[in-house]
Amino acid sequence: MDRIYFDENAGDERGRYDLGIAGSRRDLERLTGKLGNGVHVVLYDGQEIEVEAILEFDQASNRWMALPLWNTIRRLDSPLKLPGAAE
């Protein structure tokens, strides 16, 4: 399953997460041609959790959103290394 960075502080009133932030956009660019409403992905915050989610394109904001499936959450033992992050 493809992975997309997300920020837990970038949620909306429907419980979705905005994938318009820089880290998310970088991951979405790698998935060109694979994106679509209803596609399952794994969201990661680079620190503590991973959770499966369903992609939705929000017409009003013209960006991808992700609805987490909280029953799939995985707590990580150690922080993930983000692509391009300093050592």
C-alpha cells in the first residue's frame, strides 16, 4: 500500500486530513496515475503513527484529503526517517 505523509493538526470537520501540505504533496507526486477517490493508502506522521486511509478529492479546496480508518492505527517504536530530512 502506498504511503503518504500527513499532519494530525491538518484535519477538517469531517475527520479528513488535508494532503495539501508539503510532505503530503511530495508523496502524492510519486503516485501520479494511481490517485483516485476510494484508493486505500497508509498515512504516516514520521514520528508516532501509521494508519490506513481512504483518499477523497475535495472539489471545493481542489486538493486530496484522506479519511483515516482508525481501527488500523499502528503506534511506532521509533521515529521514521523522512525523505530529505537532516540526520
